[in-house]
Amino acid sequence: MSVPQLDDEHRGEEILAVLDTAFGELLAADPAAFRVKFRKMAASAFAFYRGTACLFYHDLDAENAGRTPGGPYLDERTSRVWIHGDLHAENFGTYMDSNGRLVFNVNDFDEAYVGPFTWDLKRFAASVALIGYAKALSDEQITELVRIYAGAYRERIHALATGAKSDEVPPFTLDTAQGPLLDALRDARSLTRFGLLDSMTVIRDFERRFAAGGGAVELDAATRYKVLAAFDGYLETLPDASLARPDSYRVKDVVGRRGIGIGSAGLPSYNILLEGHSDALENDVVIYIKQAQTPAVSRHITDRAVRDYFRHEGHRTVISQRALQAHADPWLGWTELDGAGQLVAEVSPYAVDLDWSDIDDPEEIAQVVADLGRATAAMHAAADDTSGESLVPFSTERAIDAAIAADEEGLAPLLVDFAHDYGARARRDHQIFLDLFRNGGIPGL
């Protein structure tokens, strides 16, 4: 990056200003939630990076200040594709798709939007630099990992763009994955719906109800009524195929939730217990309703057609996930509550995140990074003219493939330089943030 370096004091002021823009209203409403969020971010440079997509895109804007809009590999089409928005090395894991197949792929689409495809690649590359540094890999080893990611992405995009057969570019499943990705899928397969229900619910008078404690919050009558009204609105957003058995959506219980993750501090959330696909108690389903957030990347996209496409942030999150994720969660939908857009999805019993804690061998890290490059390409390719949405009415894989082909040798060096530069910046920013936080320098906390 070519962003001018600020001294720690001025950089600290810049970090605080960006955090205030992104989180100020939520922090004022729930300081306790943000104390928890910020303590998690303080744990490591990577945790700080995970929690500050807002700062990342602020810095990308500063990097491009005074330049012609766009950048390498970006044109009218490749600047306007569906992107994940927060693509880092830990935002991958397992899910059960609508065909009942366990798949390993990108997850967590809260920050998804429409923008330049290279922004996803840069955010991932910097995360590799941070993980590599934490695992005491040399700069040369980190360089090689980023090159491997770029090469795998390029190879898979080209295969998809040139019409490769589906068996030549299969998704990562129990039959095709290997190494840590296969381990995650096997872990997911060992989980059960009964196990999830047993951890969250009890059976009283021959019916299942949410258990007290564990982050569950009992609702007053007025709030319960509002949540159930929002649930009725959600049902109207589901695909017709999801409504094959109307009894599946019979509500058994509803509770509020606390402590739902580092990225959702201060956002209201609720769980609803449903009948599920049969009368059997072990087939009950838990869904969540969560207030959707403004994606960090959206503050740096000026295309009004993109902004006006979405009814609210809940709608934006769901439409983006359906575009980016083939055969998405059949319970995925949106609604409104207290005038705010809400995301609705299943609390899946089969979700296992990629665990980097035991991935230490450089060869194994390289294998994982290559697979994640292929998964990134498949995600970008899914969200185009075949996704059923008119916002991106062209083949993204062909557009990206053509853009990269114009400078085949430049992609890896571009990502390598960015990874090292921004990785170093994130480590420095983490220390600045840590000192501000522990010395009472963050207003409102």
C-alpha cells in the first residue's frame, strides 16, 4: 500500500473516528456488548483485523485517493460483482445445503455487497499474512502462501469461465475434500440436530421449550408479539419450495438472545423454536432473527443502483447470500422489526468453522490456502446472471477471467505486496488500539 504513514497518535485518532462511524450508535446503546467485542479484538492482531472491516475499507479508499477510479483488473464489470465483503481466512466452514449435502465453503455473509472482486482477494491475502506471522512463518513463506492462493483462484476462475464440467470443479464435500477441510466436514457430520436441541431446550409436558439461561432472555408480552409479527413477515420471503409442509413453521417458543458473536455486538437477536419437518421432537428447528448491520464496504461504493436495489440490510444480506452461496439454507429469509431490517436463518447443527489452531505445518497450510482460493473463485462465479438476481446481469467468472488474462503475471505480486504491507499495518494498528482501550481512550466505554 502507498498510504502515508501517520504517527501513532494521529493514527489512533483516525482509528477512533472510523470505529465511531461504524459502531458509534450501537456502542452508545449497549456499551457492555462492545466491551466484550473489543476485548476479543484486543486478543491478537488477527482478531483486531477480523473486527475492523470498516478500517480496512477506509484504508483502501485512502490508498486510491487522487487516482483514477478502479485499479488493476477492475473495469465496469469486475468492479460490480457480488463480493463477500469480509473475506478472511477464518470465514470458511461447513453448512448443510438445501439438497441435504454437507459442504465446506465461505460462510458469514453479513458484510456481503456488490463491489470490486479484488477487494475480497486483498482482504484474504492480508489475513494470510497475519496468520503466517502469528505462526512464525518467514516473509518468504508468507509470500509463497499468497502466491498459492492467487494461483488457485486464477486456475479455478479460468476453469469455470471456460465451461469446465461440474465433476472437474466439484464443491468441497465429504467425497472431494481433504486435510483440515475434510476434518471439518467429518466433525460436522458427527453433530446432530438432537445434540443442538439438547443444548438449548427442555421437554415439558410432552412439548419442547427453550431452556432458561445460556444467553436466553425471556420476553415480555409486547416484545413477543412484535417478534411473532416479524416472523409472519419472514414467511412471505421464503421460496415456495420451503413451504411444502406448513406445520413446519408452527411456533413453539421464542426468546431473546445475548452474546451472539464478535461481529454482532449491540444488535438485537431472537431465537424461535419451530415444529420442523415432522411431529417428532428430535426434528424441531431453531431459527434466529437478528438485526442486520450496514456492511462496511457499502460506505465506499457510490453506485446508487446498488444501494437502491435493497429494501433494507436484512434483504441485502439474504439476497447476497443466496447469490454467493449455491443451494443456500432453505430457512434463509428476511423481515422487519421496529423499522429495522432483520436476517432470519436456521441455527444449524452442522456448522463447523475452519480451525487454524492446529494447522501449523507449512505444507498443510499451503494446501488449505489453495483450497480456499478455489472456494473464493467458486463463490464469485456463483453470483452472476444465473443467480436469479438482476443486479449483476453478466457472467462474473468470464469477466474476471478476461480481466486477469490481460495481466496474467501481475495478480500474485499485487496481492503479495498488499498482504505484507497491510499485515504490518494491522499489527501496528492492533497495538495502538490495545493501548487506547486499556488506558480508557475509547469514548463511551
